[in-house]
Amino acid sequence: MKKILLCCGSGASSGFMAKNASNAAKARGLDVSIKARSESEVEDYLDDLDLVMVGPHFKHRLEAIKEIAEEYDVPVTLIDGQTYGSLDGEGLVDQIVEFLGLK
């Protein structure tokens, strides 16, 4: 199972995104777990993650999050703005599949 963490300022908006993406991933039969947390909590979960995805409105923290995650060999990417803005779970799953090379 691939474990993905979405993060933003408080984790609230990314929580809605995680729920929509989890439903989309389940419908596709993908073995992934998608959770949401605030940026301040990311380091607490890095030892058990395959990918961190940052909300586009938190782009200014992307490099700092990458530096922290690098110590754990966890890749970090920015969530597409249009996907995030529309809470498009299918679009986020597309991004996850492409980034992680899932089938």
C-alpha cells in the first residue's frame, strides 16, 4: 500500500481533498491510503510515507517541506491548483498515479 499525505496550513481543506481522492482511488482499485494533515504535523508522519503533496496555496512552504522530507527519502510535490481548487479527487489520483508510476 502506498501512503500519501496531503498538507496545507491547517489540514482542513486538504481533508476534503483527501476524502474525494480516497473515494476515487478505491473506485479504481488502487491500493493507496490518502490522509491530510497540517504542515506543522508533516514531520511526525514522514517515516511511514511514500509521497507528500502540498496544497497550491501553501507553495511558499514547498522547499522547506522538501528539505525536511529529504531526510526520510520521501518525495514532495505540489498539488495542481485547478485540481485542488475544485476538490477534484479523480484529478488528484491522476497526479498520484503519474508521480508514483502506479498502474
